[in-house]
Amino acid sequence: AVLMSTLTTVIVFLPVALTEGMASMMFAEFCYTMIISLMASLVVALTVVPMLCSKMLHGTISTSYLRIGRRRYRYRLLPRFSAMIARLIDFYDRTVRRALKHRRKVFTAFICVFAASAVLLGFVGWELLPATDEGTVNVTFEFPYGTSLETQDKIMGELEDYVLALPELDHVSLSTQGISSMALSGGGSLTITLCDRDQRSRTTTQIAEDIEDFAHKMTGAKISAGSSSSIMSMFGNGDLSIYVMGKDYDKLEDVCEDLASRLRSLAIVEKAELQIEEGNPEIRIKLDRSTASHYGVTAYQLANGLSSALNGSTATKITIDGSEISVNLSLNDYYGQSVENLKQIVLTGNYGTPVTVGQIAEFEYDNAPMYIGRYQQQRYMVINVDGAGDDLSELNAAVKNTLERYPFPDGYFYENSGVSETMLETFTSLGKALLVAILLVFLLLAAQFESALMALVVLMSIPFAMSGAFLALFLTGKALSLTSFLGLILLVGIVVNNAILLVEFINQHKESLGRSEALVQAGKLRLRPILMTTLTTAVGMIPLSLGIGNGGEMLAPMAISIIGGIMTSTVITLYLIPCLYSLIDDRKQRRQEARARKEEEIRLLEEKWASDDAAEKGAGEDA
């Protein structure tokens, strides 16, 4: 029983460690650590513990006092605890005997409990990872084109003064972008690091909201603030990212704008924005080819002439005191001060006729694209969608319904990405790991009991562990996430241990005590160790379930699901396993009795046939 209880717990970690994707990336090392630790603890339990007991436990052990040298210290709480356990055992004795008289009703009631708890999954919601408070707030600034460094510094300084007055502040860093070849408009950011979670009364999200409210009162920049998550930043800028693809850039932008407006109208959608940045303003000069050909001016000559007029060209080089100096010729700065002045620049074509730029070209104002994204030889734009709540499954369903009903033009289509898509892929892989874990535990139990039916009896404790986990998540307001799903997988290996103890005892004492009494005594005699293992596991998970420390919210749902699952499964297992065992054993006995009657009938029939054959043979000899 000790060996199988350990192996069933160890074996559920293997599918998680060997799965693919984000689940393996986050929890592979955790699983391998648990496997090695559990196997080491098994070796210690079977070798070191008996050796220490042989050396340290001499004589009788009193349950009423503790002896240290020649003094004794009486227990005060332990006798009360022992009396409470005794009353609990008596209560279990009465109730389990009553349950064995109404086995089918008990089994049906537990099935209804499981069905009711499964409904709670719809109210719990789904999310990839719980929101964590890592104590970092990022504030970003977007300034209009042409904003000077002085103006940027003034605006950012106002917000910096507000941030420096925060009581939760640990330190802050500020960065400002100036004019460069890649970003003429400039921008900036504030990275705010807060003090430890136990030293402040507000969460990172609340502080970020207060900063953003203050920033909305400021003018001259677009300012946004939000809490920073080192893990969630890997999955894009929104809960759901929609990649819309097509050939024409302008039409693609129109489709995305229309689609984003429809998504924003959904109640579950908080924000739907295009991930597109307007480039720096530019003037496009388009050559009128018919007019230009009349003067003999080509597009190359136009571009080269404008470049020489505005930037200048090297006419010659002179040497002064041994140093060579380039002589650069260009037009007066007057021609570069406005578009109208630019039109007055005179070019000479192939025919030698002078002509102004304004006569042969048209001027357009536009913004240069920051980048052009391509995927599979198709241009694409991204729509980032944020949900109003924590239930990503509901958000995904609503957005998918809108996308399926949207009339995309021919040649335009979409693909999903972001947190929601990652959640779907991760939960699919974890679902497969859960099924593999249950199958491995079943094969291990079937080998131990040498009976597939007994293995199924033990596995019946797993669904009710899921019930307890769903109930615990619902009561604590936690969604089913990657970490809580991991807790469900761990429950597969944990909760079967109690059932193993019960079934092992029943099989060993069924003949000596009788089946009915063995069913009762299994729970009575194993109740104390079952409560010890259950309570130690649950109590050990309490600090983790509280989410103490920075980022502690990440693993809290796992601990909550394990506590709820193991507590519920323990209570139900103590009644379900005896009832289910007796039902299966009755059916087995009926099959054995039917087989015995059939064999007896065949034996009697063969005796009759032998007697008839002997009689016929005797009659033949007389004749």
C-alpha cells in the first residue's frame, strides 16, 4: 500500500513534465523535483524510519504524558483530540452501516453531487494565468509629431512629481526619446517599482488606475499606465489578438477599423484597438509624366535635382594648407522652408528647357508607415481585444461569433492569437496529460490488485476530487487557470491513496472478518491515518493558497483546488468505496454462483449421459 500510494502520486507528474508547450516550460522542473523527492521519501520511509524506531522507541508509549528524563509532562490537548477522534469513529461506524443498507441511493446521491459541481465550472470561468502583483507599473507617453524635448520633459516631469509623492514608491526610472531617424515624434516611459506587497495597502493595478486617472487631466500627450507582468507580457498586448490578412493595405485598414468597432460594441469587450502606429508625416511628390516628358524630365532627374537643391552636391575640392576641403553647392534655405517654395525650384530637362517643380509634379501629404507586416506573403494587421472580465472562454466565444458573421471581402481572412489562443492550446495539452495520468494510475492499480474492477473502484474517488476543486474555486472566486488545472492533475495521484488503503484492508480481511464487517472496519481502523494524510496535505497547502509575497497569486489557485479536492474526496471516499465495493462484490458473487450452477448442471448432465451410455451398452451385451 505504501509503495502503490507513492507510485500513483509520482506517475501523474510524468505526463505534465513530458507534455509540450507552455505547461512543460513552466512546470517541467517542478514535476521532476517532485518525482525525485517522492522516491527519496519512499526509500527513507521503508528504511530509515524503521531503523530509527528500533533505536528510539523502547518500552510503552504513553498517550497521556511525555517523559523527559525523570520528569513527566501531562498532555492537555491531546486527550481531547483523541476523544474527538473516538467520537468521530463512532459516528462513522453508525453512518457507514446505514449507507451500506442503501447503497444505490448513496451512489446516486454522489453522482448528483458531481453533476451539480460540474455546473459550477461555467460560473468559475477560464483564464490562462492568475493576475499577479509584481510591484511594477509601466507608464508610456506618446507625443505629437514635432514635440520638442523641452515640452516632453515638462509633461513627463509633472507626472514624475505625482509618482514621487506615492507612499508605495520604491524607485522610479524615466526615459525620453528625442528626434531620430526612426522616431521623429518622440516618446517616453516611466518604470515604477513599488515596495513589497505586505508594506502597502493598494495593489499594483489600483495604483496604475490612479496614475492613469491623474494623467487623463494632462494635455499634450497620450499617456497610458498599467501593471507589469513578466509572464503575461510574452503573449502580446491583449487577451485576444486577431490577425486580419489581405493584399491591399488601405482596404485592409478599413476592414480592421470596421471589425474593431463591431467588437467594441460587445458588452464583454472592454477594448478593441488596431495595433498600428502612424508613421512620421511626409510629402510625396508624384511626377506628371505627360507634362514632364514634354520638358524631357525623368523621375530620376526630378529626385536628383531636388536632392542637389536642398541637400547640396559636391562641386569641387580645394586644398588649403595641405587639407582637402569639399565645396558643396546648394540653393538658399528659402526653398526648403515651405511646399510652395519647393515648387519654385527650377530643373533643366534633356531638351535644355528650364521648368519649375510645381509645373511637372503634384504634392501629397501623408504619413509614412512605421512597418508593413507580412505573413505567408500576405499583409496583415492586428486587432488587440481586452475582455471586461476574467472569463477568457466567454470572451473567445463572443469574438468568434462576431468574426464568423462578419462579411470579409474576397481574399481577406483572419487568424486568432494572443492569450486566449495560448490558453486553448495549453488547456488541450493539459487535458491530454490528465487523461494519460488517469490511465497510468489505472494500469498501476490493476497490476497491484490483479483486478481491473478493483482499480475502477479506487478511481471512482477522482471525479469527486474534481467536484471539491470546482467548489473551492467557486467559493474563493478563482478561475480555472493553468495552475489550478495542474492541481487537478495532482489530485489524480493524491486522492486515490485513501481508496488504496481501504480496498487493501478489505481484500486482506474479507475472509477473516466477513465482507460486511470488513467494509465497516476498513474505514474505522484506517480513519486516523486517512485524516492525518488529508489534513497534513491540506494544512501544508494553506500558506500557498493565501498567495503570500510578490507573485504569490500565481500558484494560489493550484493550492486551493488541491485543498478543496482532497477534503471533499476524503469524505466521499469513506462512504463511496465500501458501497461500491459491496455492489461490485455482490455482482461478482452472483456471477460465480451462476457459473457454479451452470457447472453443476453440466456435471449432472454428463453423469446422466454416462449412466445412459452404460445402460445401452449393457442392453446390447445381453442381446
